[in-house]
Amino acid sequence: MTGALRLTWVQPEDLIGHELRQAEEDGRDVAAVRDRWLRAGGTPAPERAGASPRPVAPEMRALAGQLLDELARLPSPLAGDEPTSLSLIRASRAGTRGTGEASDENRASGRRPGRNRALEDALHAAWLGRAVGCLLGKPVEKLPLHAIRDIARTTGNWPLTTWFTAKGLPEELAAAHPWNRRSAPNSLAENIDGMPEDDDLNYPLLGLLLLRRHGRDFTTTDVARLWLDELPAARTFTAERVAYRNLLCGIEPPHTACHRNPFREWIGAAIRADVHGWTNPGAPAAAAAQAYRDAALTHTANGVYGAMFTAAAVAAAAAGSVDVHGAIAAGLTVVPPRSRYAAAVRSGVEAARTHADFADAVDSIHRRYGAYHWVHVLPNAALLAAALTHADGDFTGSICRAVSGGLDTDSNGATAGSLTGLLAGHPDALPDRWTAPLKNRLATSVAGFDGVGFDTLARLTLKEALRP
């Protein structure tokens, strides 16, 4: 007899603990609802969003659903500073127009025929950089910070400068802190043979496919249809899986992002944003608007800001006229200035400038944001900003700092690699020890792209960047 199939991240009893945590972070009073759930025998949110689900009685499932709906009706005192609609996000920027908005008037300057080759080279480096940073972080995803440091130290790789390896790792340490089980077979130094599949690369591929089919004026509904057509449900996680479930239940965007979705302010939308920046060189606000329409399928508020910031920062870098600090500044021009997201980015930059030793900067970020889940967008935004700032835009320094700081290691490594790959400007500017093991080959379940080369992806991306 085969075991029962039970999908994680979709059942009310799996979501209620996370929603209680999210609601409390929103400043809502959840004490009464939490007490009812715990008195009935419910459990708090696990640190791993999909950790070991257990079957529950029907009455517990019904109670969890009821409590989720009650929590959704509680008003958030932070809503004024952290709106979700694009019009209100833009209104929050009134009086603070900066690089992001103004540069859109000159979008064409980022797509002059004379620099098409240079842009293609930069995009090639960005795709490679995203893959390298992701792959570096894959084996230690989900490990606590102290475990990442202990593993790196005992294998002679601290401060982190190259791939993780199992060679020389004591058995007791390996047993205490096992590698990510899905990633170790293809992401340790001794095992890498091309770029394996990962959602941090699948989503940029889907974004590229979206633009090829619908152009710049795609809608959130277009994103939804594309996912249903091209994205296997089992390749989605947390907020994306909840939104996928909502679509199948007949719930339409943007309600897909908020209906029983406690992961709506996690990092998922940010990992889909690079392609919107790559295809809007020199136009951060246009990139952010595209990223918004993508993100609105699955995320709200800070989760959306993560996508907008990333797209805008990448767009600024793609223009070839700013350094990493200018790219971060451009990202901040498109998000609400009083939001927790903007504060997290500023906090990360300040931590990097305050601490000469990056480990001390990381410790300060973990102290400040330790109450958040490790996949929540806020601690990851602070860490990413700190890594980019502390490394001064250097490719190796940025991806290694981003991964060594823990949290969502592969996602932060991927975004750091994309941005600093763009700034490097050419694939040959990235060290061979990083790029050679990828063998110009990407594995993916996105139809039509399995085995694609990064040079091919750069050409396809350039075509969308040049589209009117």
C-alpha cells in the first residue's frame, strides 16, 4: 500500500500558524485568535514552511479555515505606510522623485544600437551571475547561520571565497547539519556538472517567456495563464503555491495574493524580478511597474516592494552608468519610503558601512530581524543590501557575502550575482572558477529551455530589451 499524498502549503492547518505570525508582524492584535487555535490543540508556525505536515481531524481543519478568515478581516495599522496598489505606492513617493522616476523619460538611452553588443555581454554575465550565486547557496539553504560558518571554517573556506565541499568535513558536523538534500548531489564543488534546475532560474525563464508572448504591456492575468500553461504545480513553493491553488479554485488576481496566503510578504516575488530590470536598461520605474504586475499575482505590500526594488536596481545597473551604490539608491526610489522594506534596505547599507568585518554586519542584521521567518523578504533585503554595499559591487565578494549571511542563501546569492554580473559587464569578467563548472548549460522543467545556454538566454533577453 502506498502512503497518502499530502501537499504542503495549501491546507488551512498548515497556514494558520504562519498567518498568525504574519498578522502580528502587520501590527494586528491576534491574541484571541492565537489562544483559540492553541487551546484547540493547534501548533505555532514551524521555521520550515513545509515541515512534516501531519494529518488533522476535520474539525481542526475547519477551525483553521475559520480563523484564517477572521484574521483577514483584522485591519493593519501599517496599511497607510505599506500600500499594495500601484497607485498608492506611487502616491507614497510624492515629493521624493528621484533616479527611478526621472530615468524613465530616457528609456531609449539604455537601448542605443551602438551599445547593443555591450548590453548583450552584460546580460550574459547577469544570467551567469544569477546561476552562480544561486548554485553557491543551494547546498546550505535552510541551514542556520552558525552551521554555515562552521562548515565553511572546517573545510578551509572561511571567509567564504569558493564553492562548498564535503571534502574534509567531519562526519559529526555533517550529521548535525546535513546539506540541503535536494541540492548536495549537484551543487557541491565535487559534484557540479552544469547548472541544475532551481526556482531562482525557472522564474526568470518564465518572465522571459511572458515578455516574448505578451510584450511589455502584459497583465497579471497573463502571468497567471502562463503559469497554468507552463509551470508545474510541484515546482511552486509557499506564496506561489498558494496563489496557484487559488487560481485552480477560481480565485482571480489580485485576490490570489491575499486569500489565505500567509507567505505574501516573503521573498518569492523578488526572485522573479530580474528579467524586468534586464529588459528596461536605464528605466528603473518602468522595470518596477513590470515587476509589480508580476508580483501582484502572489504577493502584497513588502513582498511586492521586494520585486519592485530588485527590478529597479537591476535596470539601473543595466544602463552601465551607475555603480552598485547607485543601483541600490535607484531601487529605493520606487518603494514607499516609510515601509519596513525601505527601512530594511537602509539598515543593511548602514550595517555594511558600520562594520569592517562582514560577519559583524550579519550578526547585527540577524539580531534586528531574527523574529522574522528566514524566507521573509525583510531580513533578506537587509542582508542583500549589506552584502552588495560591503563588497562594493565586486562579483565574488557580493555572492560570497550574501550566501555566508544565511537566510535564503540561494535566492540572495542569485540576486547578488545578477546585479554584480551586470556591473561586471562581460562574462569573461567573472572568474573562471565560478563559470566553467556551469558548462553553459541550464537544466529546467520550463518547456523549451532545458539545456539552454546562457549565451542564448542573453540574446533572447536583449531582443526583449530592444522591443519598443
